[in-house]
Amino acid sequence: MNFHDGQTDLREYLSKHISAKTKEASGVPIVLLTCMDSRYPQRILETMDSLGLQGKYDQLILAGASLGVVHKKEWQQTFLDQLGFALEHHHVSEVFILDHRDCGAYKYFLGV
């Protein structure tokens, strides 16, 4: 999914993939893994709020999101530790990984 095209794409994607059961669940049923790119935190916050998910998700942030997890062992361990904590303490039922194509980490790790 190419989110740099706008917030609508992100909202559409999440609307289609976050189940009604998850939206109605108590606690914090969602974990988002996102990139640290400064263009996206506000979009993500606004989108999640517009979907009625305020306070229903934990957000884990790493440069490159999933790419950082794959390319840096230390970041992979951080992600797994944080995910484990969220699973144990927030009873998370869904994990979403929000990568984007115009990511500086892709240039850094992959040279593209």
C-alpha cells in the first residue's frame, strides 16, 4: 500500500482490514508498527481517531517499519519485546505493519 498518496488511502486500507470485532473489543486490541518518518504520525493519529480507534492501539515506531525489523537484529529484538509486552498486557488481537514506499530507510538498507 502506498500511503504517501494521502490519508484517504490509509483510512481505506485500515477500514477494510480492521475487523468490527476488533473495533468493539475492550482494551487495546491493535498494535501498529510504523516508520519514524515525520510526515506520517499525524496522519496515522487522525486516521485512527476517525475510525473510532482512539486509545485502542499501541504504536511501535522504527525507521523503515518492517524493513528495520528485518535488517537490524537489535531492532528486531526491540520489536519482539514490545510486541510480547502488548500481547501479554493489552491482549492484542491484530498487528498492522504500515510501511511506505518513499522511505529513507529503504534507501539506507537497500540502496533503492
